[in-house]
Amino acid sequence: MKKRQLDHVLRAAGRITGEKQFIVIGSQSLHGKFADLPDEIDMSFEADLIAKGDPDRTEWLNAIGVGSPFHEQFGYYADPVEERTAILPKGWKARLVNLPPGDTDGVRALCLDPHDLAIAKYAARREKDLVFNRELAKRGIVNQRQLLSLLDKTPVSSEMRERIRRDIENDFAGQ
């Protein structure tokens, strides 16, 4: 999903919910710091959104969600999620970044810091998440020291922490 497509989803989300601010917690949150993402990173067709003012309105986004007429017409969609959808390091809200201005009809978005996003994807550990994180490391979008520091602040079991630590080290091996 390109930035202009995310802007479109935000415009529609604002119209549906009446909300003026959303939190983007999935891969589209990279648009908060990087306007033009390479296609290898930019492959997702959904924007994981939380209505910031009234999280209960988040589920209203199903109107532009997967399988909706919006999705069928445009090929991308909103994925309504909750804060607990992702395993995030403590303090992640203080590190949110503003999505740069765009054609959103005044709807604003806060995006995960790329390091917080990567930790969430290491925790989820789906194949697409592992590929995504390897690309982030390869392109210098995240750095190993920051990831390891945030890992220590992430509420996971010691076994998961060690697994994530190994995954991080593997992604940066040979760089």
C-alpha cells in the first residue's frame, strides 16, 4: 500500500466513524517515517487501524474492511484492530510518530516507530513478518542495538525473548 492509498483509507475511516485520529499499528505505520517505501516492504494491502478517540468505533471500519465493496473496488482495505493485537515494547505510545500530511480530509494518524513495529513482527513470527523484518534490517530502517534494547522492555516469556533475540541477530549477521 502506497502513502496515497493509506490516505484514502484514512479519509474513508474518518467519514465512517466520525473520528479525526487513528493509530496505525501494522506495516503501513512505516509511512510515518518513510514516504516512499520499496515494493518489497510495501506489499501489504491492509491498514491496521485503531480509532484513537473512541476505540469502540474501530469495528465500524469493517465497512471498508476485507471483502467489502471498498476492498473490491480499490484492492486495499482497513483492518480494524485493538491495541492488544500486537505485542509491543513498553512505552510504545510515547514513540508514536505523526503520519506526514496528505489527502486525508483532516484525518490524522499516529504510526508505530519502525523499531516497535519490528518487535511486534518478531513476536508474531509469521513467515511474512520474518521476510519483512529481514528487509528492514537489510535496508537500515531499523538497527540491532535499538531492537535489542526494546526487546528487554517487551512483555514476553523468557523463551520467546531468546527466540526473538536470535531472530534479530540472524537478521543482522554479516552486515
